[in-house]
Amino acid sequence: MNTGNIFADVPGQVPDELFEDLLKTGAVRVERIVSRGHRSPDGFWYDQDRNEWVIVLKGRARLRFDGQADAVELGAGDYINIPAHTRHRVEWTDPAADTVWLAVYY
Amino acid sequence: MNTGNIFADVPGQVPDELFEDLLKTGAVRVERIVSRGHRSPDGFWYDQDRNEWVIVLKGRARLRFDGQADAVELGAGDYINIPAHTRHRVEWTDPAADTVWLAVYY
């Protein structure tokens, strides 16, 4: 059985956002994301074919959804369900600490 | 979009283990489990039709798998993938604090 720790093995330097599959099957993919001040490029919107249920386990982030005036602030334990093709971007993540996300794509 | 916090809304008393669906579709179900000293009854084994990927987000727990000499200790951030029909039981959870699990059934 695959085991591990989602907070482990984060390198000291994180020049690029880290993406790592923790589980991958036809129906579902579970991914760890580690951000450290990373944000989506200006003008970039995620427009995903799959639904995404995502939770911040550590750190802080801010998501923006296309057409919504207010951004969504996420801290430890906060989760949100993002239906497929809901355009969104990561507007901000904490530059001073790791933000660890757990994303379930389905 | 459904939002919430996985650490929120835990009652002061938890006489029974808490189970709550955070996401439920045909292909996948995401569940929050809150244990406070709960364990599987003597002689009881989970024998599930679906695979389960589970992570402990807070607290501590010990799983036992049928036929394995050593139990599996889980603390914050530890995850394990449990294939369908892998007989297992919760042998122990921390009686002094909440153990919050996030389970993905697929």
C-alpha cells in the first residue's frame, strides 16, 4: 500500500510550484501542490476539463474566479469545489511559507 | 461552489465517531471523519467495496491490516492507499484530541 506524508520532502528552494501525483486512476487523481509565493501569470485562467475539489492544508492562498468581484481567501483546512471549466486563477499565495494543497480531480 | 473548513464545526462532545460527506459523485466520495479515542469494535474488520485513499490531517491513529504483524501509525499528514477488500481496522485513535481524517473513496 502506498504511504507517505504530504508535508514531507519539500525542498529548501522552490523556484517552481511543485506538483506531485499521490494517487492516479482513471476516475480520480489526487495531487499535492506546494506553492511559496507562486501565483498564476497575469491574464492566465485555469479552464480544466475535470472537476477539482481542493483543500489548503497549510499556508494561505487567494483564488479568483472569472466574473466574480470578490476573491476567495483560503487558509488551513479551507476547501472548495471547482466544477470543470470554471475559469479561475491563483491570485496570491503566502510568500513567507509553504502553502500545501491537496487537490482531487474527478 | 461548496466551500467549508475541514477543522470547523466539531462538537464539544463526540460520543460517536463523526462521518460527513464533503463531496459525493458517482465516481468519488470525499469524507471527513473525526475520531476522539474511537476504535473499531473487537473482531470487526472493514471490508470495503471501494478503494480508499485516506490522510490524517490532525491527531494520531493506528491502523491494523489483516495478516500483517505490524500496525501502521499515522500522524498529521500521513496518507495511505487501501485497496478495496483489504481487511483493516482502526486499532487506536488519540483519546486526548480530535483526529481528523480525509478519506477519498473511489
